[in-house]
Amino acid sequence: MIPELGLFSLVLAGSLSLFAALIGLSGTRNVLLQRSVVSMTMGQFALALLSFSALVWSFATDDFSVAYVANNSNSLMPWYYKVSATWGGHEGSFLLWILIMSGWMLALTMRGHQYPTSFFTKVLGIMALLNLGFICFSLFTSNPFIRLIPMTPLDGADLNPLLQDFGLIVHPPLLYMGYVGLAVPFAFAVAGLLEGQVDSAWARWSRTWTNMAWAFLTAGITLGSWWAYYELGWGGWWFWDPVENASFMPWLAATALVHSLSVTEKRGTFKSWTLLLAITGFSFSLLGAFIVRSGVLTSVHSFAVDPERGMYILIFLALVVGGSLTLYALRAGQNSTQVAYNFLSREFFMLINNLILIVSLAVVLWGTMAPIGYEAITGGRISIGTPFFNKFFVPLGLLLAIALAILPLLNWKRTKVEALRPAAISLVTAAVFAVFIWFVLDPTSVVVASAVGLGAWVVLSHSVDLFKRLRKGTTLPMAYIGMTLAHLGFSVCIIGIAITATQSEESDVRMAPQDSVMLAKQRVTFLGVVDAQGPNYSAQQGVFLVEPESAGNYELRAEKRRYFAGNNVMTEAGIQAGLLADTYVSLGEPLTDGAWAIRLHYKPLVRWVWLGALLMALGGFVAIFDRRYSSSRVRQSKMTAKAQTKVHGESQGESQSATTPVSAQT
Amino acid sequence: MSRASLFVPLGIFLSILALGYVGFSLDARNQLPSALLNKPFPEFSATSLLQPDVKITKAELLGRPVLVNVWATWCPTCKSEHEQLMRIAAETDVLMVGVDYKDIPERAVQWLEQYGNPYDYVLDDRDGSLGIELGVYGAPETFLLNAAGEVVYKRVGDINVRIWESELLPRFQALEIEMRGQSGPGR
Amino acid sequence: MGSAGRKFYSISVAVFFAGCLSLLMLGSGVASAESQIDIYPFADEAEERRYKSLTEEFRCPKCLNTNLAGSDAPIAKDLRQTVYRLQVDEGYSDQQIRDYLRERYGDFVLYDPPFSAQTWYIWLTPIGLGILALAILGRLLGRARKQAPVALSDDDLGRIATLLEEK
């Protein structure tokens, strides 16, 4: 009964989205119809929530008459994994996607009063159209509510043990919040093009939503990388796998968008570019969905292969992205602003930033899709992996860091060279630090030292700027704090990446009980193996004593588990997580004489990679607090603007809205 | 931005779309093309499975078209292609060479006795080293060699009637004609 | 955003990040899939590192996009053994090992695509894009510099004064 209720709610949500799309995009001036779009949007959310809850209910109550539940669950699983198994497979994860899309639409309705009605109605219409496409995809090709009656299995096939993990609980929802959230700036862009009005106000409206979606996407990708690290057991945290690239590409576009929007808001320029980025961001989200769910690219992470689904997504992609890019090509040239700026200006460095990010995006796209083209043209097969991407991303990352370090000192339009003196001082300090690092670590590569040095330079130059402002006593806008946090996060991240990629140590050794081995200034002693038991598995647990040279001793345990359902054998690593390094131990096969094959890792600064990224996400979330985006201010400014226009007889066209404070920086 | 340049993103997108579409029509993802295509079969020296004191080298494979079939007792698909291999052995005079890949020799001998032996030679590759020379990564895999010992075709997967008739048989017949042409009037 | 909304938002952000932070600092008791650990003796750490980096560079021919280091498949184990043998027993250089595997398994098995007559554009296209980006940068800068600044009329100046006063 409940699954049918779920299916029915989904169908109803689909019809609501159909009407909302039709009315929303019709451009009607009728106030009642416009308001109806808002109520239909709220209704969509309620129904999507109902549908999703029905699926969760089926999992929670072990309803194996639902095929999707039977394929992805098992009665022996702990309840929290049963719930998260809802999005462990293709059909359910796509229902989550729909729920989140409806959620973003609901959030829009709550803040919609601050936007012009006709514009806002179009935004909701576009979102509804997208949601309609998603719902139809789900209903026609990926229905999660298909029943297995009368052949109901007694128990489910069990969720892949790799997914029976905390990572599954957090990573997909956060990631989808980001992926789907990019639909909001997309809708803003398309609505703006349809309305024919794209200006600084439009940019200011878009910024909140973009920052939020970007922050979620950053957090989602970070948690995914962290999950892969401890889950896959060989110390890697990024593999340039097509599915990972599928999430990285929208992130790169969104980062460029976040920066470009700031320029469009403050200076009114880069408009067509910003519009293009807004369209691109969500397009890559859709492309990502295509890559992950169609089977066109081989990946360990992709869902079950189904060309029919892939074809549907491809067609959807063609219509949505093709349509919006055509609209862009036809309308974007209409109100462009030409603005003057120098080499030493914020605009130009934002441009540099954007170009570096777009080139990076192009490299990832090329590396991901080129093997298909190669096979189509020559019939041969090639692989493009980590070594290829590293060769491009190392120089690109370093260039970005250089631009980033100079940025806080730049004014809009032009900066006097003297103003850059603090940057030079920070640079010298950072360079000395870099040489010191190079000397101490004795690495084979100058690149590591440069990366650390540049990261330090970014930190220094931002800190110096922060101190200057605090000393002057001006209140710091939240957007500025957000920016500083995000840039600091970026430096922490690249320092972490540089160090962990080159200074890690790893050994595979044979250890009998009481044997010990040195791992980077720590003595690791193997104490032996004990038996252990879990809710749905039995295990052999290896116990290790680790004695670092300078710090307290600790114990690490690593397991080999055998899961009852499906008889899978999985190894569990024992990880000692530290701010400065991770120590990692895992069990291989038992060898002769009670000895075991043991893998030991020492990974310095690996946590900095994720902590840095998390700091970036925090920066994004914090920036939304900025008072300039608060709706009460906007209402006030709208009223003042109306008064102004009456007094002076004409508005200023596409320049900044009347009461935005004029500031030289940020 | 000029009018035309605004259409560039659309153009780029359409090419990505085309690429995605093309991806669908591509052949089975798990079939790697052979690196040995049109190259000489590697030199080797392997023990015969059925006569462990006899060594077989590449010399034995020269002078006529050869079908080299990589198989094992642990491979269920090999069992299903076995019947077709027996038929090929009976109906044609291609030299059949089996490579018993990463297997237990006693089990393999028993298997051949039980189900029949279509091969003229069976090579014992219990450690998979010959397989690595051939770029083998699973079983069954089959190579077709010409009289000069060059690889003209590789099949990853089983030999069934369809594959035999559409891929292997035409090539084998072409090789025979070529061979006969060489050894015909010229001699 | 009303002030109640801001409070709710800031608390949720804080809780969320506190949660993420504690999570990221968590360690033990988490799953990994690989159970194949090969024990090979190495003369020194540099040799072991070389072996590791080589096995990460090659693709397992049978798997869904995994390198030799991370794969459980029997063929991956065999190939790791081959790399070890070539590196340690036969003293091959890195490039010789790559060539060896490429001769037998084709370009597919290299994650670092070779630069050959068939694959040159794989490398040159992104490089070309980078150069294009630089060219665009240069052109945009040139145009921006040439823009004559728009002179403000008295009317505009008056309006600006009024607005600043109102603030």
C-alpha cells in the first residue's frame, strides 16, 4: 500500500510540475496565476517528500515486495544503513535528487518576495520544467516502486558492504544539494535572458543561491574524497575517475561563477560570461548524471549500466542545455557593458581566475571524454588517468595560487603599483619559508616547495589585509570574511595535497606476532589476531601497538570481515587520524607460521586536504550572511530606488542599484 | 562579444553530445583490442600438457594458419565454447593450439579426457607467463595466426557459431587461399 | 533574512561544520575493499617507492578503471609481479617497464597516455586550449585598457552627492 502511495505522490508531483512549468513560462501577467505557480511549487515539495518517505518506509520495514528494496537491502542490516540504502542504488538516489530539487524550489518560494514577480515566476517555471523532466525520467525508466508480487523474496540481496558505511549516509545528500542547487543560478540566468534584463541587481540575487549551492557541492565532494580514502584502503583520496570528474567539473564552473558574479554585481561587466557560466554549471551537473548513470564510461563508482536510461538523459541534456545555450546565443549580446580596467585590477585578476578555472574544466572534460572519441575514431583504446591530469593541474594550481595571493591588494579598475608592496613582503617571507621546507624535506621536486611556499604566501597576504582592515576599525562585511576563509581553505588544501602526495610512506611487510617495524619515526608492533563479531559479519582483528618517537603510544586495530549475507570478505583498516599525519594499518592474507601480510601507511598532512576544502565550504556559507543580501535591505532599497527614479526622472540603466554602498574593495 | 562567438558554447556542447551518443554505439567495453595485431606471435617455449617432457616452441606453429585458444577448467565460458572448438577441429584443418592458462595440470588433463580434446598441441601455462606475453587477461581468448606466425585476429570471449561464421571462418579461408597461392604455381 | 532566520541559519551552519570537523578527524573501524597485499623485498625505500608509483601508473586490463596497485584481480597480481620482476630482478628502467607492458597490452594499460603518431592530439589539445586562454586574456586586457572612461555629468555628480548624504 505504502509503495503505491509513494508512486502516486510522485505522479501527482509530476503533474503539478507540468502545470507550474506551463504557467510559469507562459509569461502571464495575471497575479492569481503567478501566485498559483508558487503554491504548486510548495505542493510539489510536499508530494516529493511524501514519495521519498514512502520509499524510506519500505526500507525501514524490510518490505522486500518492492524490487528496489529487495535488491539493495537485507533484514540483518543496522537500521541506519537500511535508511541510507534508500539512495544506495540508481532509482532511489534519483528520487533523492527529485526531493532535493523540490527542496530548493521550496526555498526559493520562501525568499521569492524580494524579486520582481514576472522574473521570479519564470524562475519557478524553469525549475518546474527541469523537475518535470526528472520526474518523468524516474517514472518511465527508473521507477523505485516496482513490486515483486507474487514472487516476493524472503530476504533482500544486501547492500554492497562497501556502501554499508557512514559515507553513504552523508556524501550523496550533500553532493546532490550542490549538484541540484546549481539549477537555481541556471534558472536565474535563463529567466534573466527571457526577461531581457540582466544587471547588477540580477547578479546580487543570484549570488546567495550560487554561494550556497557551491558550498554544498564543495562539502559533498570533500566528504566523498574522505570516504574513498578510508574505504578503498590504498591511501588514495582522488583518482580522476569519470564519476569523480563528473562532480569536479560543475564545481570548477561554479567556482568561476561565484567569482564572475562578484564582478558583474560590482562593476556591471562580464555579463554574458556570467550568464554562460551559470548555464554551464548546471549543464555539467546534468552531464555528470549522464556519465554516472548511462554506462558510457567505465568506472567503479557508476550505477548499474542501462543504455536506455542513458539515452533518455542524453536527450534531456540536449533539450535543456541545447535550448538554454541557443537562448544565450540569441539574447546574451543584448545589454553588454564595456568597462575600463587595467592590468593591475580586481577585474583582470578575476578574469585570470576564471580562465584558469575554465581551462582546468576543459582539461578534465577532455581527459574524461577523449578516450571515447579515440575509440570511435581509431578503434583502439587508451586510458587517461592521474599522470595526465597531474601534469596539467600542478601548473594550473600554482598559477591560481599566485593570482590568489595578489588579489586582496587589488582595487577595482586600477591599483597603484605601490599598493602591492605588502604582497612583495609576504612573497619574500613565503619564499624563504619555501626554501626552508625544500631544505628540510629534501624532496626530489622543487614543485612541492613552490606549492607550500605559494600556499604560505596566500595565507600571509590575506592575513596582512585582514589585519589592516581590523586596525582601521571598519566593520568587516560577511562576504569579505567568507572570501578570506575560502581562500585560506584553498591554501591549506594545496599545501596538504603537495605534502601528502610526495612525502607519504608505505610498506607492505610480513609480520609475525611481536614483530615490529619502523614507519616514519614510529615503531609499529604487531601484537596478534583476535576474533570479533559484528551485527552482520564475523571478523579476525589484528591488534597493533604504535609508539611514536615524540608523543603517546596508541593502539590500532584492523579487521578482516566476512559478511553473512553474500559471503563477502572485506578488510577494515585501522586509521589513527591526526592533524599532522595519518597512520594506517591493514591486514592482508595470513601467511605461514602465524604471520600476516600487513600494509602500513604514513600520510602526512592528508587531513589538510579535506579540512582546507571544508574551510572553503564554510567560507561559502558564511558569505551568504552578508547584510547586502538580506531581504529587508533589498525591500528598503527597492522603495528608495522607486523614490529616486521619481525624483530624477530616469533610472541609470544597468548600473548598480541605488543604495548599494560604494566600496573600493569587495 | 561578437555575434558568432556567442554560438561557440553551443557548438562545443553539440560535440560533447555527439561524443556521448557515440559512446553508446561503441563495442562491448570489456574487449580490449590486441596489442599484437599484425605483429609476430611472441617466441616462447612451453611444456606440453599431455606430454610433460616435450617442449613446444613457436617453430611448431609456423607454416599454416593456427588457432590459439586460451582456456582453463575454472572458466565456465570455456566449457560452453568447447563444443564449437570440437566442431572446428573436425571440420577444418586449422592447427589448434590450446593454452591451459593458470590452471592445475592434472585437472586440465582430466577435463580434456572427459570432454574431448580438440587441440593438436596443449601448452601448460600454469603461472600465466605465456598469457602475459600474449596480453591475455582472462579466459577464454582466441588468436588466429597466419602461416608466417603473425596475429591477424584476436577474440576476447567465447567462440560460438556466430563468431566463427562471421569473424573467424572468412579470415581463415582467406589465409588458406593466401597460403595455397604462395605454395601453388611458384613451387 | 529575518534575525530569527539568521540565528537558525548560523546555528545550523555551525553544527554542520562541527559535525564535519569531528568526522574528518575520525579514524579507525572503517572499510576497505582490497585484501591483496603482496610482500616483496626491496633493497631500499627508494626502490619500494618506485615500485609503488609504477603500479599506480598502470591500469588493470580487466577492471572497471582501477590501477594495478588498487586491484584485487588475479591479472593485476600477475602484472604487479611482472613489474617487480622487471624492476628488481632484471633491472629495467621505468620507461623500459612501460614499453614492456605496452607491447603486450596496448596503450590501454597506461594511465599516462603515450605521445605517439596516433595520440599526439590527446596532449596537444589541452595545451592548445591553454594558449588560447592566454591569447583571449591578452586581447581582453587590450580592449579594456583602451576603453575611454565615461565622464560623469553634473547631473550624475549631483545624484551621487545626494545618495551619499542619504546613507
